[in-house]
Amino acid sequence: FTKISLQTNISPLVTSIPKMSKYIKSCNEFRNLLKSECVMLPGAFNGLVARSCADNGFKGLYVSGAAVTASAGLPDIGLVTLDGFCKTIKEVYHASGLPILADADTGFGEGEMCARTVWDYFEAGASGLHIEDQVFPKRCGHLDGKTLISAEDMAKKVKIAVNASKECSDGAFIICARTDAAGVYGVDETIKRSKLYIDAGADMIFPEGLKSREDFEYVAKELKGYGPKGGPFLLANMTEFGKTPYISKDEFAKMGYNCVIYPVSTLRIAMKAVDGFLKDLMEQGTQEKLIDKMQTRKELYELLRYTPGVEYQYPSNAKETSKDKKSM
């Protein structure tokens, strides 16, 4: 037998599967994007929404646990399984071609499940995930009555997730640690826990439930530059109807945040429109007066990259515009 010396630390499994290299490239592109600007990440709870986000110029996406579960008719208390989340991530990835940060709740279990979650999310097309330090069953981050696991137990889960990222992606897949400490113990505990999670290897910190611009500024000031990697990426959650005031992307950028998520915004807009339509349909017995508020068949087909009578290629090129399609 010929002795072969491998000049890389990448897992042999990663190098043996061509699609893994594509996923690693997406992870690295996401990292570079976060370094260059504050990235808006709208929530995409299915492939069609993801395609629309891409067509409207967004550079990355967020898969929200709250939106995924709500779209299944369930509350955000951890009822959708790992496989259910991966199904959505895969749809979003193939429909958009954009880097995805995905919600992983509490990691679907203890350390072993955190490792599996990293692998499964990466193989589904995500470029990163976040896990949180709540006790399962968890609650929405902007609700009261949350209970946290110990900071040490969370740090252990982060370390396991980081090791899994190294195994599946050579560390390119982003591990984000979310802490809900602000609403339970205060902002100082948010900073204390965040530093422990950074020491455990977290690439990004998600300080959930902050109540003011001053809180966001304080957290950013204390965490920027901290840790062996020169400081973590910082994520801001700009959800609606929560504890956080409405802050623009540019304001977050000035504070030092690398990305802003809008987790349930698209679902809320869509469901408000659906509910209004159904009320009107029940009352009028016809949809005729609401046609002008509908996406036309032509517009839908353009979004889907579908031309009747022409063989459809799956997955369609998400970054190809309708204009490009017509010129072919």
C-alpha cells in the first residue's frame, strides 16, 4: 500500500462529498459578508418567501423557530423536530442560493444532539445556527417567565457545537450563542455569559430581549474585541411587538452589530393579508374585488422561474432574475 499524507485538517468526509465544498464556500461567503457590512436577514419560513427575499436584493436569510413552528400551526415551545427544521432550511437554501443563519432553539437536546444538529443543518444548506441558554421547553425570547440553564452547561454545549463545526466544515459553519439572560438576570449577566460562550468558541453572540438602544450599545462595547478570535460577530433581533424598540439597520451598524434579523416579519405580513382576505371572502362570497391585491399567475411563475411547456430544472437558479430568464 502507498502511504498518503494529507495536508489538511478538514474531515475526510467533507473532502469526499462535492456538495460539502459548496456549503463550505457559502459559509465562508457569509463570514466575509458579516465582516464587510451589517447584514439584514429577513425571516424565510418557506422556499417561496426565500426566493422573494433573494429577488428583492437581500444578501442573507434567517430561518426562525417561531416562524417555522407558527407556519405548522404550533406555538414556539420546541414542538417541531430537527428533521422538520432541516426540511425548511433545505427548501430555503435551494430556492434562494443565499447564506442562511438558522434558529436551533436549545439544540434539540444535550451535547450529542447539538453535534448532530450542526451536521444536519450544515448538510441542509445553512451557513450557521444559534443555540440558546433556556431550559427546555423554551419560550419566545420576548416573553417573561423564562428559565435558564447554567452558564457552564451552555458553554459546554457551545464547545460541542464548535467541535462539530470543525468536523463538518473545517470550522466555517458559524456557531452563534444566544443568551436570554437580560430578561431574567439583567444586562450585566448577558455580558458575563456571552464572554463565557466566546471563551468556549462561539463565533457570534445573540443578546436576546434587550430593551433599549443603550443596552445594545453597552453590550456591543463590552464584547467587541473580546476573545481569542478578535471579538465575536454580534446579532441584533429586530422583532415586532417585543421588548426591543424599533431600531434601524444603520443604527445597529453604528453600534457595531454585524447582522440584524427580522424573524417573523414576513409571516406576520402574509398572515394579516390572508386573514383579511378570508374575512372578505366569507362576507362577499367572491374574491373578485380583491384580485388587484393578489400576486398574478404571471408574477408567481416568474418568481418560480417556471415557463409552462418548458422543461423545469430543479433546483432553479435562485440568483437568476426574471429579466435574465426572458433574454435566454
